[in-house]
Amino acid sequence: MSAGTAATFAHPAITSHYVDKSLPYQPRRLSRSERTRREVLIYHSPRNGRIVTLADAVSIALGLRLEFDPTVARFVERPRRIALTVKQQIDVTFWARGHDGHERYYLAIPASGTTGSTSGTVSIRNRDLLDAAAHRHGIELQYVTERELLCSSAERGAYWQLLPHVQHHCRLINRVLVRAGIDAALALTPRSTLRALTQQFTERFTADQVAAVVAAMIHQGALRIIEPAGFCEDSLLEVNHAT
């Protein structure tokens, strides 16, 4: 995916950009120039129940991490700006609210150590400057570096594989029935491969339906992948008792 190219994973029937009005923030819309010159991902977010628009590789990677974090209830991209100086404002990358009600503000730090501002590119290497700016706005920033995100490349690869299946789950009419069958199977055998689960239901459900529900269970935190890191027929799955 090259800069200035939008990748869209949204199903044609799901096109809502609506953001819950009860949330404290709405995503800042990208300008035409930002959509043209930046790497953009547009996808339907099962976590948020709306279309999410992410810009730049580091924000995309962090956004996918939040999408698949079962402790996160909702997140908003580019929720607000903070002023570094009188003339320079930068976007907070994400606001997120957990199921426990705790709110966090994330700032993704590219390897270049710079980001766009309201008056051109600005350095964001000085954490003291960033902390002071955030404090003036009454918030605390959580920093996530590009290096940290690159270290979890296998995890990120699994997110890309899982996402279309989770989106399919949103449209699956018989998902409750499929989930009941999978829950019953896992109650007897808490560990199983996706292939083995699929084979148990060949006369009742399609492989795509089973994969969609399993992916949604991972998205919700009910299941976790043990090995390999990606999502495939040979993935070993385990009931996540921590949820």
C-alpha cells in the first residue's frame, strides 16, 4: 500500500461514518491533501460499529492493535489536537475507552521522530515538551513508538488475516447458532485447531461461517491464538479464561 492510496475493507452494505454522540470526541476528517499524500486505510471497524479512517503506517498499526484489544470498548482516531506552541498544533493519534470506563490518549511516534502540525512538520522527540502540552490540555499521553509496533509484526499480520472474518461475522445471520456450537465443542476440548473445529460442523455450517465466528471470538477476547502467530486452518486456539 503506497502513500496516497486508500485501502478499503468495508463491505458495500456497511458504510456508516456515524460516531456515537455520547462519546466525548469525533474523529477529525482528513483534508483532501492529507488523503492524497498520506497512506490511508479505510475500513469498517467491528469494535466501533462504523467506518474508521487511519492515516500513515504507524497510526494504522496502532489502530489495528486497538481494534483487536478486547479490553477496549471504543476508540476514536484523531480525536483532538494539542498545542505545542502558539502556532503549532498536532493531532492526538487515538482516544480509547476501556470496558472498565478508563480513558487513554495515544500518540504514535514515527521512526522519523516528526509529525505533521498545523504549520508544517514538527519534531516530537522531546517527551517533556509533549507532556507539558498535554498537561495544559488536561490529558496524559501514552506514547507508542514505531519500533515497538514493528516488533509485533507477527501479531499485526494476524490482525490483517482476522479482520475480514470479523467483518463477515457482523453480517452473519446464523452467528448465534454457530457460536453455540463452537462453545459446546470447546467446553469439551478447550484447545483446538481451526481445521478441527470446522470439521466438526461440516454438515451444519460452512468453513467461512466457522472462521467468522472464531475470529469474532478472538476479537472479543473469548479465544486466543496459541500458534502459529497468524490465523489459518492450522492455528491452535485456546479458550481465554482471563476474560
